[in-house]
Amino acid sequence: MITYERFTLKNGLRVLFHKDETTPLAVVNILYNVGARDEESSRTGFAHLFEHLMFGGSKNIENFDNPLQLAGGECNAFTNNDITNYYDTLPVQNLETAFWLESDRMLELAFTPKSLEVQRSVVIEEFKQRYLNQPYGDVWLLLRPLIYKSHPYQWATIGKEISHIENATMEDVKSFFFKYYGPDNAVMVVGGNTTVEEVKKLSEKWFGDIPSRGANQRNLTPEPAQQEERELTVERDVPSDAIYMAFRMGHRMMPEHYTGDLASDILSRGKSSRLYDKLISEKKLFSTISAYISGGWEDGLFVVSGNLNEGVSFETAKTEIRNELEKMRVDHIDNDELIKVKNKFKTGKVFSEQSLMNRVMNIAFFEMMGKLDELNDELKKYDVISSDDIRDFAKKIFVKNNLSTLMVKAKK
């Protein structure tokens, strides 16, 4: 049971406190309601660029990392299509250092030409190294626009192309910051062995006078239902042929998300799972294969991906994967198999919640999604899923008209 207390500052900043008496550390997590889906199609990669810019100096503090490290802390951040998240870990007695640092960069960044050029170069280099010059690195640059034709999920967090970051101006950067990086567009969660009274005092002291800027009000048109099977084959300098089969499914808070999660575990969690047992161990068609879901806040994906063994054709790979998915559509799932997968999930869930960081992040995510009252109900949602639920999910999702397949052919 994850406990929390909640209050809101006059400027709209939502603050939650989670008490943990077992650790000498504290966590401060600030989640901003902005991700790659908020970008314009001609100016992508900005949310990710800002993840870097937020460490490049703020209005009154030239360097974010140094004071935090001197206080015995560390920090990091991540961006995806839906949100941008920043987190700090430090000794609880130095908690105020994190409030001081985070509030100053929420107030205003330094906006120096040097910072922009440094972080622009870092992002461009990351684009090249991780997405263009790494085997299979451009898979999601290719797969997303194959799946999404109108929704901004069609581009990856890094952006559509390098030129969008290369051409970003200081005016673009300032506009993005003041539109999305306000207190009323953020959730702050503090965890550790302190008191809610102390968190309230520090919140008012450091964040209370930051002006509201207007919460992000999205009005994105949902991606229309897919009406045809889509395929793309590309040739790349990769070690082996690879296949990625993606089916659209419900978003993060729909029952479909939880059913799809269990279905993916049945297919590929561990060496006794269906795909591993049949397609790797028995038929030796793949060197690796996995099934997983993306928990998009607006639209989810169920993906099966694998690396083909030498001499195996894409047609064979597709057929064999479809055969395994078809079994899930038609056959009754044995109760022992379902219980085993549920127990593995429960074990992983309980283990993950041993981490203060994970608990704090989960509070932030559920608050931002407007589902904080469901924070402690996830295990129940998995518990009630039946064999029939999984079969119904498979019948709905695993159909040709809902499938987009990317085949990456290794250059000879």
C-alpha cells in the first residue's frame, strides 16, 4: 500500500508527500505535462531538447549538478511521447537543496546562446549515435509513421529529423519553456523520512511565488482506426534480419492495457513462455523474440519483435508468429499458465515497490493521469483478468487490419 498526502499551491503546483521512515534518502520528482505529442510536426524533438536544457543552467544558478552533488545527491530525467520527468535523490537532511535547484529552473532557464548550442550539439550527437549509427537504431523512426498517419505519436521522442533541432532558435526555445514549464503544468512528489508540514513549508518558500502560466490543454484528434495491413521492408547494416509486428490497442488506463500486459507475458516472459518455447527452442527460427506493450497515455501498442536465424525468411517468421497469436485468439488458456504469469507479475511489482524512487514516480504518474485513486488497485486489475478476457483481447487486437510490420533486412 503506497500512502501519500496531497496539497496544491496557489499557483497550481500539485504537491504530494510519501513518507518512508526506512531510508536516509529523500526523492524529489517533478513531472511536467509535456511530451513529444505536444510538438508541431515541423518542429519535433523539442521536449527531448528541453530535458537537456534544464540541466544547462537556470536564472540564478549556473550549474544544476554541482550543488546537488555537493549535497550528496544525484539527478536524472527522461522524456517520452507523453511526459517529461525530472528526479533528484539526496540525503533527507539536505532536502532543501533540491527544492532550491528545481524551483529556480522552473522559474526560468538561463537561456544563454552557449547553453543552447551545447545542448543542441549533445542532442544531435545522440540522434546520430543512438538512432542513425547503431544497429536497429532507426526502427521506431520507421515504425511509428507506419502505424500513425495523423496523431503526433507518429514521431519518436528524439524527433523526426536532425534539422528540426539544428534550426531551433532562442525564440522557439523560450516559447516552448513558458508554454509548458509552469507550476500549474507540473506535479511534484517528495518521498522520504520527513513530514508533510516540512514539505509544505519548503514548497511555499521555494515554489510559491513562481507565476502560473496556464496548464497544458490538449485537443489532439485521435488516430483513426487502422483499416488495412501495412508493411515496410528496409535494408540496413545490421547483424541479422529482424521483424517488428505492431498492433494498436487501448491506452494506459484502459482495461485493455492490463489484459495486453498479461498476454505479452504469456507469450514471452521467460524461457518457458510460448514464443521462446516454440520459435526459439523447438523450431529454432529466431535467436531472440519478445512481446511487449507500450503504455501510451492516448493509444497503446502490442509489439512482437525478433531477430531471425540465418536462412529463415520473413514470410516464415510472420506466419509462425501469427500462428502463435492465433492460438491465443482461439484456444482456452490453461489456468495454471495464467496463474504462473500473474504470480511472476506480482513478484516483480512487489520488488519494484521496494524502491522509494519507483513509488514516488508512480504517485506522480497516476496524479498526472487523473487516476491517483487507482494507484493501489493495479494488482487487483491483473487479478481479475480471466482466460476469456485474454482470448477476447486477442480476437479484437490480433487482426490483419490492425497490423503494421517492419522488416529490417541485413545487408549481405
